[in-house]
Amino acid sequence: MMTKIIVIALYAIMVVTIGIIGLRKTRSSKDFLLGGGNVGPWMSAFSYGTAYFSAVLFIGFAGKIGWGFGYSGLWIALFNAIVGVFLVWKLLGWRIKQVSVSYNVATMSEFLEKRYGSSAFKLLSAIVIFIFLIPYSAAVFMGLSYLFEISLGVPYGYILIAMGIFTASYIVLGGYKSMAMIDMIFGLIMTVSVLLLLYFTVDKGGGVVQISDTLRALEPKLVSWVGPPGWWPLLALVFLTSIAPFAMPQLVAKFYAIRDRRAVRIGAFASTFFAVIIGGIAYFMGSTTRVFLTPDTAPGIFQNGAPDFDKLMPELLTNVMPASLSVIILLLILSASMSTLASLVIISSSSFTKDFWNGFVNRNMSDKKITLMMRVMSAVFVLLAVLFAAVELDVIVEILGISWGALGSFFLGPFIWGLFTKTATRNGAFVSGIGGLAICLTLYFMGMSSPEAGTIGMVSSLLLNPLVSLAGKSGTSETERF
């Protein structure tokens, strides 16, 4: 226990120190939000990867999906790497950087305002970002706190408060400057940690063949191409987690900050390699939960024979790793979570400050006041996320699903068609954004699972923009600038 506390304390000191260094290098709102727009390939690649894969993946997704789908959950990891990472970088990376320079924009909301000539759309998009990134951040806090609760025996609420204070102090100090500097360290910690976890998991399970045989004996479909829930739930999860990144504000922002085209080319391969390792190992380990955890071996996480899905992976991780190396698990989840939280908080604070407050309430703010307000709103956003996480409204997969589904359903149609075509109109953007979001939320509140509702909402958003744009040619074609 004492060793864990010492290592975590040293880790915290390192993070805060880098935050202070970032504070000294942050002289403008552009520095705070985009690191000056001059971030190199390796920092960008790790920043994208660590923002994509957080405690939500290791704790929530890997546990519930691994338990339910078995090996077929690896399809999610494969498509996340190929589509959600590689294709996003290849298709969007340089294009987004060009847009940011051509339009002189630093946020997705600013781009949509100038592309469609609508300040109302900017306001609406800022509201959507702020609202739906709160539950996403809460899901990350929940996953992090569950692990610490099981590993250190500290009550969930205390861990939640401590993580909130720690996250806020790190982000408020240095913004993107701090995040870019430390994301490479986070990425390396994550890579080494998951490789060690894979080794000890396979070793304890008697090898991959033995693990597969055990799963097959429990349920043959756990080792088949499509797991027990069937093809539609699996397809929805693949689509949601692989297509949503094309329009997720916190991931798109990485390309506003990237240095040049060469950085995009290198970053595409580096981030894809990272995604294959992290995602593949996480979902494989999730599939082994049925092998290692039963009501007899882990009674604390089962009730009436049914597991608490959000506590499967924390229990598994603490069981497969030797006690002498168990601190590695904490560092893995901390590293995975801190970068994601930093990305979410910075995007949310900028949406409120630049897109809403400076865009509509006080247009004459100095850059110094904008930077200060973004710092303050970063702390406010963390507080809201912690309060949401304290309620524990649902399992992590459902919370993340509705956050990603709602954001993807609103932004995918307006952003992708606006980025690549000259024919997308203002009306098409409004109908696809509002219509996609409305469909997603309506289906969710009618009882459909969040990944499935999000998938249908995103497809609707992509289809509505060109259909409405072709039906009536009102709008603007700002993409002619580049």
C-alpha cells in the first residue's frame, strides 16, 4: 500500500510540475487552447491516442463488452484503429489544419459559424459541446474512481473528489501546453503497462489456447466471429466508436494544433500503431473476465449471479498482476484518463468562453481575459463532471454511448459535408445537426441502448445534410477559400 501511495504521489508531482512549466509558456488563449498551433507529430499522435482511449475503455467498455461479446469485441479494436484513427488522420488531418488557417478559427463551433454563415449555429454547437461532454468526463472519473476504490480500498467519493482537484489543478495551470508535453509520457506508460498486463493475463490463464477453451466451454459464441448479443449490437458499437471520431470536438482539435503536413503523415501511423496495441489488448483482456471472475472468486462484484460491469475490469486487473507490480495498473488508468479529461475540459471551457461568452455576451474581451476565463471555466467543468459522476446514474458504457452518440449525431453531418463539399447549405446543416441529435435522444429515451441510438442518429445526420441541401440551395459555400 505504501509503495502505491509513494509512486502515485511522485506521479502527481510530475504532472503538476509540467503544469507549472506549461503555465510559464502559456501567454495567450491560442497557447492555452492549441499549444500555439505548432505541435509536432509524436506529441500529436500520443495526444490523439490518449484522448481516444481512457479509463472508459479499460474499465467500462472492456469489461461489459468483453463479458458479453467475448472475442468478437476485438472487431471494435480493429475498426477503431483503422477507421477511428488512421482514416481520420489521413482524410481529415491536413484538411482541418488548412481550414483553421484559412478561416482563422480555433474551435469546431467557429468553423461551423464561418462555413455556414450562421452565428446561431455557433451558439447551438457550443451548447451541445458543453452539455454532452459533461457526462463523458463523468464516465472517465467513474472508471478511475472504481479502480482506486478496489485497488486501494479508499471510498469512491473520496477518490472522486481527489481526482477532481488533481485534474483541475493540472489543466488550469498550463492548458494544451501542459497536455502536449505530458501526453507522450502518458502514452509510453500506457504502452508498457498494457504489454505487461497482456503477458500476466495470458500466463495466469494458462495461455491463449487454454483461455479460448475455457470460454468455448462456457459459451461457444464467446469465441466466434459474432458474440452472443448478435450482429446488430456489435455493429452499433463498432460504428459508434469508429465513426464518431470524425466529428468529436476534442479529437478534431488535435489537428488545429498540429504543426504541418509532415507531422500529419507521421502522426497517422504512430497513432494507429498505438491504437492497435491499446485497444486490442484492452478488449482481449475484457473477454477473459468470464475466465477469472465468478460469484465464487469475486463475490463482491456479483449480485444474484449478475456482475457489476463497471467493476469487472478493476477486479480483473488487480487479480492478474503480481502484487509487486500492481501499481502499474494505477499508472495505466491514471495516464489513460488524465489526457482524455484534459482534452474534454479544454474543449468545453473554450466552447463556453470563446464560442458563447466572447461570441455573444462580451465581444470586446481582451485575449488575457479570455485566457483567464478559460482557466476558470475549466475548473467549473471539472466540478460539474465530478458531481455527475457522484450520482452514478448508469453504467459507463451507456453514459459514454449517449455522449458520443449525441455529439456524433449533431456534428457529423454539418462538419463532414461542410469540410469536403461546396454544396452543403445552412439549412442542410441545421436540419442534419438538430435532426440527428433529436433522433438519437428520442430513440434513447424510448429504451434503445445508447450505442444503437447513437448509430442511427449519426447515419441520419450524414444523410440529412445532402438531402436538404439539394432540395433547397440556401446557404453559403465558404469552403471555396481553400
